[in-house]
Amino acid sequence: MIAKLESLERELDMPKLLIVDDEIDIREFAKSYFRKRHIEVYTASGGVEALEIIAQEKPDLVLLDVRMEEMNGVDVLKKLRESGNNTKVVMVTGVKEESTIQEAERLGVTGFIHKPLILDELEKIVLKELKSNS
Amino acid sequence: MINLFSVAGVILFACCIVLILFAWSARRSSIISTWILFNAGVALWGLAAFIIGSTSNVVISSIWWRIAHLGIIFIPVFLVHNIVLICDFKKREILLKLIYGQAIFFLFTLFTPFFLGPLKSFKGFFYLTPKILYFPFFFIWISLVAFSLVILFQKTQTSQGLKGNQVRYLFWALLLGFTGGITNFFPVFNINVYPFGNLFISLYCLTVTYAIFKYRLLDISLLITRTTIFFIVYAFVLGIPFFMAFGLRGKLVELFGYEWWLVPLATSTVLATTGPFIYVYFQNRAEDRLLQEQRRYQATLRQASAGMGKIKDLKRLVTLIVHIMTRTVRVEYSMVFLNDIHAKKFRLGAYRSRQVRMKFRSDIDHETALVRVLQETQSPIVYDEIKQRTQDFGDLKLARLEAELKAIDAALVIPSFIDEKLVAILVMGAKVSGKIYSSDDLSVFSILANQSALAIENAQFYDEMKSTHVQLLKAEKMATIGTLADGLSHQINNRLHAMGFIAGDALDTLKLGHNLPMSLEVKEMILDLEHALNRIESNVQQGGEIVQGLLKYTRKDDGSIQDVALDKLIEAALEMTQFKIKPGEMSINHEYPSDLPKIRGNFTQLQEVFFNLIDNAYDAMMQRKAELKEANYTPTIKIIASGSINGHLNVLVEDNGMGIQEQDKEKIFTPFFTTKLSSKKGTGLGLYVIQRLIEENHSGTVVYESKYQQGTKVHLTLPAA
């Protein structure tokens, strides 16, 4: 019981990362990867789900894919900012999308990462942002 | 009293007055002035002959004989003056002084008793008798006329074209006229021949008048034939009834009694009615014979005109036109120029020449005198005529036109009009036969030219439609490909992205297990797996780069226009190539002046252009190196640039690479066409993108020339700042 509580407490201390991507493989493997680094990982397959999780779990950092089926990343970001939420967001863009980048910058994003991305690099960015958070 | 002498006199007077009026209406020149004076002299003689012939008063006759000699004395003087001007006779100053001197001398003696004697009765009127001075006067008179005719005859032998034609007219007219004129002297020297010759002088007037009307373009042989036929036919038409009425009157009265006059009347009616038909019949027969050659090619040209509308290929059409012109008419050369509205020029569409070499092969500017005159007059231009008029009137505009025609060696220029629009210009050299272009020729050529205009416009329209169609298809294809490439690359990118994550996570998992106890074999296996996963990651990255590169071309960038220095541009382009091209692999020579103007354009796009050009050149040179294995081969790119006067920069990028094979030359600007062996090396979009960036975004041009196994040159023109 105590051990469970301890682990819960540890979990509460753990930085929270939300990965928003409509690719199940990305969600699965990114989650597996960051978990091993003691990061609590949430995943969302779309904008609506992502906004819910952000409201509930208050993640420290959101990795937000730009191009998604249901609602695109920029719209998600816009909705988030409109609700007065200033959570750190790193946009994951596909091929260079100038207009998207400009729009996202206007809405205040922490950074951009471009697909395809090697996990080592992603780790550096995420860890840097999470560290600067605490 | 009316007699032949007085009637001929009045006819002559009238004819000469008409001639003078014609000459008067022309613009003044020394040739025209002396010509008018000469005719005034002849007119005065005609008037005097009329009065002398019709009066029975010896005093009036005596006065008019002296007035007549005012004219007679000056007739050869003005004639010689006129002829030496026409023939451009050298040393004419002294000659003219002498001639005018003798005329003035005889003018004075005219009123002394040493020139004319008392009048004698002759065939019902009074004729002059000569005194001592009349004999030298007559001798000089005849000599001057003979002199004029001789130098004019010499001129007919050396002149060609229009001038030659004119001179020939004049010669024959004067010969006729003076042959007649001489008869007026017969009674003076007691030769008992009636001075009928004044009629011949009128004939001379008619000849020259006709020549003035159609002077430029009628064959002299034709004119003489026509006149002769006319005289013979009408001698019969008028002569037969006349002969019946006077010569056969007795016989007719015997046969028909009081109604005898009905016979000559009926005959004259019949002959007068049939006369014109007979005349036309003989004229046609004679002309068919004389103009056989001309008729033949005119028929061919008419047929060709009719067939032309069917040809849709412009190049073939214009080639056919010049072919027809040179072959059927036998001219030295012919050319067709087609209007290029955008370039404000008439471009040489086709030419054909009997000689191998063509002197002139450039285009005709819209601003030339030639084009302006064609637009104004809408009728053919004959070089000889322009030359003649230039000499006669010294008009500056004509002189310019003459110079332009001379520069292209044109004998005849025919405009090709559709309504008011000058579609094409046909230019022809002289006829091989040396004959002049007749007015019949001009009308047939004009028909051909206007048929050509229609056919040319048709063909141009067809061409335009075809190329629009091709462009539409191409655009459609590109749009489809663009959309497809866009969607495809996103999908591929996402797959690569996911693969990267999967490989990365698997790698991570393996690395975390390093500290677990395991056997050596397992450890080795894990290292192998890690290596494999690393390779997957690096392949993912490479794949991502290819997708990025591909998409660069289908996307638009900001398109901002600024002043760009060429060396900065090339520096930036070389920077882009540094991953591929190792230092020392090739040399780059820059050859451009330090004050080279900057380019007005978009830096990123131009960088892309030069990157692609250098990249292509490099690949071509590496291919040559690999395939030809030449011993002393140094791959070299030359970049040569210069400013030009019309606000453009000319840039030449030259390599000594493999060059382009003939069969590929048409396709190199086609999207997705590549000759580069490995797909990693080329997307097939490079040149297509260059062309689009330069032509559409910079209103420049890109042209290349290439020799297989020698190298390629790409010429760019770009707007200067």
C-alpha cells in the first residue's frame, strides 16, 4: 500500500508529456521511449482528446503534430491559447510549411521539430524543455 | 482651208499640250523642265503648222513661219539637254553652252533676210524657201537630233529594269517622231513629197503618253505590237468604206443606183462593229506569243494560291511560297517575312536563293521605312521605281526606302494583307531573265500574297492552338503531379517518421539492457541488432531529405524581388553543392566585369537555378570522366556574364561534361525526365524548374546548346537591376 503510494507520489513528481499524433505507432513508441526516462507520457490521437487531457492533466510539455486528420495542430494550438492556457507546445511539422510556422509562432510555441526525427534528438529537446520547467 | 498638213498640226499641238500638262503635274526636276520645254517647242510647231496650212494669206503665213522656227530652232536644243541629263552624260557643260549659243545665233538671224526667203505656193498653202544660213542651221539641227538618238540608243543597251524600259520607250517614240518630222523639210529643199510626217509626231506623243500612264511596267515590244495591230486593223476598218465611197463610187452607182451609198455605210457599220473584236483577237494572239513565259507562271501561281489554304504547317507553308516564287518566276531569290507582333519585327520565315550565299538574312523592324510605306500604300513596291523617284525628286523618305531595299537586294516587295493587317512581306530579287516586273506580274503576285496571308494566318492560328493545347495538357499534368507529390510526400514522410521512432525506441530498449547479465553470443547479437537499427535511422534521415528536396519544386516561396549580385548568388549556390562536390574535383572559372550590374530577382529562386546548373554540370562532367576515361581531363565550369544594353544580363554557364545526346535534347525541359543514372542523383525536375523560375518569375530566357561528349552551354538572360 505504502509502496503504491510512494510510486503514486513519484508519479505526481514526474514531468508530464503529452504526445498528440494521429499515428498509433508514433504514440506507442514515443510513449515507451519517454517512459523509460521517467516521464509520465499521455497520448492523444486527435485535437479534441488532446485539449481534454491538457485541461485535466496539465502536462508540462505538449508535442503537437501539425498535420492530423481530425483537427490540425495549429487549430488545436489556437483553441488552447484562446482558453487562456499557456502550456509549452513543440510543433511537429512535416515538410517545411512556412505559413504554418508563422501562424504557430504568432500563437506562441516553444519550438518546432521536423519529421522525420531521430529519437535521440527529440529526447534532447524534450529534456531541455522539461528541465527549464522545473 | 482644211488639209492634212493643218489637221496633223492641230492634232500634234493638242497632243503636246497634254504631254506638257502631264509633265507639269509631276514634281519639278531639271529632267522634267527640259522635257516640258522640248514639248513646248514641238507644240509651237504644231500650232504654227495648223495656221500655215489653213491660211491663204501670205503675210500671216510668213509671220507664222517665223514663229514656227522659234520652236523648231529650240526643239533639238532642249532635246539634247534633256537626253544628256537622262543619260547622265559627262562634260555636258561645254556642249550645252555651244548648243544654246547656236540656237540664240539662229534666233537673231531669223529676222534677217539670210535665213528665210520669200514663200512659195505648195499644195494649196505657202511653204518657206531657204536662204544661205538655213543650210548650216538644218545641218546642225539634224546632227543634234541624231546625236540625241545615238546616245539614247547606247543607253538602251546598257540600262536594265525600269530605267532601261523608260529609255527604250523614249528612243522608239523619238525615232518615230523625228522620222515624221523630217518630212517637213522635204518641200523646203524642193523634194516633192507631201509633209505628212506631223502625224507621226503625234504618234510619238501617244507612245510617250501611254508610257507615262503605264510607264513603269509594260514591255516595249508589247506596246509596239499593240500600236501596230491597232493601226493595221483601223486602216482596214476606216479605209475600206472610204475606198468604196470615193474609189468605187462609179461602179457602185452602176450596180445599186441611187441607193449606192448604203453599201459603204453598211460596210462601215459592220466593220466598225467587228473592228474592236478583230483588234482584241489579234492583240491576244500576239500577246500570247510575246508573253508565253509570263502567262505560264501566272497560271501556276494562281493554282498554287488556291492550294495553299490546305497547308496547316506554317514552316512548310512559307517554304512552299518561296519555292513557288523562285521556281516558277525564276527570280534570283525570294524571302517571306512573318509578322511577330511581340518583337515588333517581321521575322524571316523562309528564303530560297539561286546562289548558295544569301547576303541578307536578318529581320525587318516595324520601324523601317519599308514597313511604314507598305502599311500606307498597301501595294507592291518596285525597287527601280523607288530608285527613279529618289533620283528625280530627292525625297528623304524615298531615299531611306531605297537604301533599305538596296541593302536586301530587293527588286520587288509585296505586302500580304488581311484587311488592314500586314501579315507577311514577300521580298523578291530580280528576275533571272533581267526582264522587269510587269503590272500583270504585280497583280498576280498580289493575289498570291493575299492568299498567302490567309493561309499563313490559318497556319499561325493552328500552331497557336496546338501549343496552347499542349501547354494546357502539361499544366494539367503538372497540377495532378503536384497534388499527388504533395500528398504522397507527406504520407511517405510520416511513414519515415514512424519508422524512425520505432527504430529509435528499439535501439533505446537494447541499450538499456546492456547492463543485464547475458552470454557473449546474446551480447553480440544485440550489437548486431543495434547496428541494424542505426542503419534504419540513417536511411530514414536520407529518405526525409529526398522528400524535402522533391517538394521544394512544387511549392511557392515568398517571391520577394531584390537586387542580387551574381557572385553572391554563385557563392550561395556552391555552398548548396558542397555536400556533393568535394574540393578539387572540378574548377570553376568566373569571367565577368567588376562593374557587372546586379540582377533584379528573387535570391532563393536564383540560387536554386544556379545550384541546379552547377549540379547538372558536375554530374555531366563526372559522367564524362567515368565513361570516356580521358587522360588529361579537367572538369571545368565557366561562368561568363555581361550586361547588355537593353536592361538585361547575359549569363553563360558552360561545362565540358558529357553533353546531351541528340535524342534527349527535346526532352530535357520535361518534368521528371532524367538522364542521371541513379535515382538518388536526380529527380528530373531541375531544368523544368529552372525554366519556370526564369521565364515565368523573372521574364528571362533560358536557352542551351550542347554537343555530345564535348559539353553544354546554358545561356540565361536575366533582368538587370
